[in-house]
Amino acid sequence: MKTYQYLSPQGDLIGPVNLETLRQMKAEGKIAGETQVLDEAAQRFAPLDQLLGQAAGIVLPAPPPKVSRYFYADLSNTPVGPFTADELQQQFLAGKIRSETQVIPEGGTTWQLYSALMMQRLSASSAGGVIPPPPTANASQASLGWTIFWFLMCCPVGWTLWGQAAKGWVWFLIAVLTGGIGGLVALVEYWMCYSAQQKRKLGEWEFFPRK
């Protein structure tokens, strides 16, 4: 028969006793389920409830993973905490700590900037994942050189560069009918179109677009 020793609140090992005796002592309230028990054969400690569960064929759930907690140094260089990483983020969003605030893990020996901790969490969350490239503003945007060239040579062609050919001819007719005055307005609208199409695709009849 296997024998065990249990750890008393004073830190003394008491035994040997068998598992049935330990079960009876727990039922009488003499020891708790969390009492650490030494398996003399395996030379390993385990909570009493775990041993009793194994003897009954019960698989106890694994303990929850330990949550990392951190302290931060306030303006007087005094450690404040501990906080979980999510709680630290709330402190940051509330303006109580900054990216240059020094933080240290609970039980740790090395301080680091909070910004470094944030980068570590971002790296861990994206590990194994494929980060897509940032979207381009407009893959078919016209260059500044071609924009100026086609306005000087034939302004309707300039609007064609960003898919507004019909609108370009309207501005051309306005410029002709107004003796060139409308061309000044067209130049302003033309420059606004050039600036906007660098960020996005313009509508066919979009006038005076904003970025």
C-alpha cells in the first residue's frame, strides 16, 4: 500500500499515512483539499484533492494559465500595481501612464519602457499570422509631370488620366466660350482632381473633389 506524508500549516511533514486515512481526515475537517501531500514512492508533492481524484479515476481540470502582471513607476519613481497587461493599457488610454513610463513584470528584475512592452504584445499577437501590406492610395494615380504636360497640351486629356474624359471636354468648352476666364476656374478644379486622385479613385463627374 502506498504511503504519504502531508504538510502541516506549521511546515512539518506528518506521516506516513495511507490515502484512506487522508480522505477521512479531510472529511473530519482536519486537513483541507489544498493540503500538499508527499507521495513517498514518487517523491513528489501534489494537492490532496488531486490525489483523491486520481484514486477515484477523476481527471481534474488543469489550472488556469498564470496571468502576467506588471508594476509601473509613477512620477515619484514609486512602483504602482500590480496590473495585468490589459489593465495597463487602460491606464495608458486614461493618460495615467505614457509610452516612456518604466514597467516591470511581477517578480522580475529588469525595468523596460511601456512602449517596449506594447511592441512585445503586438509581436506575440501577430506571430504566425500573415500581415497584409498596407493598401495603396490609388494604383492608377497620375504623376505630377504628366498632369502638367497634358493640361498645357490639351486639357481634356489631363482629366482622362483619372477617368473623367467627358468632364475634361466640358471644361474645355467653358474655357473657349468664356474667352479663357473659365480656364482659370478649370485650372483650380484640375489641381484639386490631381491632389484627390493620389488618395482615391475619382468619380466620372466629380467636380472640385476633396481629399
